[in-house]
Amino acid sequence: AQKITQTQPGMFVQEKEAVTLDCTYDTSDQSYGLFWYKQPSSGEMIFLIYQGSYDEQNATEGRYSLNFQKARKSANLVISASQLGDSAMYFCAMEVSDSWGKFQFGAGTQVVVTP
Amino acid sequence: GAVVSQHPSWVICKSGTSVKIECRSLDFQATTMFWYRQFPKQSLMLMATSNEGSKATYEQGVEKDKFLINHASLTLSTLTVTSAHPEDSSFYICSASAGTSDEQYFGPGTRLTVT
């Protein structure tokens, strides 16, 4: 069985600072994908970044980077230069090769960016 | 990017009535759609996988007779909550996959309140 764990229920971060959101996962599959989504109060799920299990380089998308440590089974999201608009719920998710498209989500981390 | 819509975005219904929620892929054909439920301040939980032209596959603990899913075309899947009760009040989100890549596109969600 697969499992995704986000241990930080909530975080405050000051504007312009960087923040790291933790995500660990557990799967026996060799082929899997890891995703981060942002969910503002409106409820929509906004895709941020993707890391494939065979990708050797850490994924980056603008201010978002994924610190992928395969041996430790962690896929932490780093948001650099936080902005007020980054305040939202952040979910880590995983899909595995025998069920592509079927996501298992972590519990989420609520991020509040303060001026 | 691909667009997935949901209708309605918000619905209030009386206990005992049924509610239909539509999920449409607007600019691509979705061979597979997924339905998730999200209670307040919780994560998304997968309810079922909907494949065009075949019966939906429900996750453990999800009542198939209560949550009827129909995926009659490559652009439309519907979720009908039958005999709704207040405990069914939740945020329902669909996602769609073209099946040709790992990308999955989320709809904006439907907030259901059962009184």
C-alpha cells in the first residue's frame, strides 16, 4: 500500500522568505510520480511541480523547487521568496505505475504568508 | 493547459433528495476521470475511478449505490449523490486524464451542502 505523509499542519512564513514543506512517502513501486498542488480558499487545485521517480535532477518551476531524496523517500517543496498570494493549503500527492492518474494525497500543510 | 469544468459550483439541497454533479473536459477527451471528496480542513480522498463506457471502480468504503457515477462520453462524467444526508455535505472535485501522459487536470470543485 502507498502512503503519503505531511507532518506540518500549518506554517507561518514572512514575505520574501523561503519555506520548506515536508513530504515523505512510502511505496514498493519502483515507478511513481510525486506532485505538489496548491489549494487556495477558493478550492481549486493548482498544479505546482512534478517529480518522476526516475528523474535524476530535482524539479524546479519558477519559485518552486522539489528537494527529492529518493533513498529517504522524501519530496519536500521549497517556495522561495514567499509572496502574500502564496497563502494557501499545499498538498503532496503520489501516483504509482499500476494506477496512473489515481492520486493519493497527503494531509496538507496550511501556509500563511505574513507581511 | 487543459480545462476541466464542474457544474454546479455550489449547491444546497434538502435531505433525502438527489443531486447531480457534472464534470466536463472542455478541450480534450478524457478516457478516465476521478472523483474526490474533501471535508473541511481535510485532504482529498479518492472516491472512484470513472472510465468512459464502463462501470466505475469505487474505493473501499464508498457506497456505489449512493454515489452513482456515469461516464457516458469522453468529455463528461457525472456523480449523483442519491438520498443526500447532511453528512454528505462536502467539496467534490473531479479530475480528468487523457490517458496519454501523466498529466491530470482538476475541476474547480462543487461545494455541496445538505440541509
